[in-house]
Amino acid sequence: MVKPKPDQKIKLEQLRSIVLDLMQDMEIWHEIDTDGLENIDLGVLRINATQRHGVTRWKKGVDISNLKPSDVQEINIHPHLLEERWNAYAAFVLHHEYIHALGFREHDKRFRYMEKSWPGNKAAKHGSEFTEFLRLKNAKWIWSCSTCDKQFPRKKPSKGMYKCRECNTILVDKRI
């Protein structure tokens, strides 16, 4: 686990305040007890993480059949989400993690219904954009298609083992 820096702690608390205020106004959360969410420790993921945007970490030995906010050790979000350009998506990610913290571990139909109740429905669509941003930021290689000019930022070279999704041409490695 990574300890958040003082400026990150401030931003995390601001984000918490925004998300919890919005959740109080959402009809779906009037039916479910959200007490305890304000007490969950917030932290950050490793800066070089590219696949996870947020994670709910449970305390060891908790009863997974009856999870509640007090069973959460910490919720971590990606530190780049604390940058201003990602504010809307960061709020959506924290809302997503709060759903997990309320005991909904699986991404099932009910979970997705709760997640879609978030008022900033465009924010959810920024997930793939954020992933590409992270991949480009952490990339050491670009897998490039010589036919259609598509490029895929990656940490490792493809070594001729991958083909373009569009035109089936073998991708060429270019070191960044």
C-alpha cells in the first residue's frame, strides 16, 4: 500500500465530501444504510498501475457473507484521478468503490444498476480514456501497425507476436 501525500489526502477528503453529498441526494441510497462510508480510510494506488482505477481492500478475516463499511480496511484510487481533468471520473470511481464497501462485492446486475444511478453518467465513459492515458504515460514501447497506422502503447515489446485488431497486420515495436 502507498501512503498518500498531504496534498493527496486533502484531495481525497474533498472527493469523499462531494461523493457522499451526491449520494445523500440520490433516491437509490435512501433505501440502503450508507452509514460508515465517511469513516473509511482513503488512499492511493501505485503511480504505475495501469489496469486498476480504484480498489476496496477488506480487513483480514471478515465474514464475506455480511460485509459492511466497518469491514473495509481502505479504499484506494489511482493518484492521477486526483488531477483536475479527471474530477468527474474520480467521483464515479469512488462511488463505485463505495458500492463495494456497502457489501456488494460482485459486479452483478444489481451492482451495475446502483452504479448507473450515478448522476454524472458521462463520467463512467471516461474509464477507457483514463486507461489509455495511463498506458501512454507508462509505456516504454509503441506497438505500431504499418498498414492502418494504429498505435498501441505498452510496457513491453510485442516481439512480432501480436496483430492489429483492425487489419490483422503484425505489429512493429518502436521504443519510446
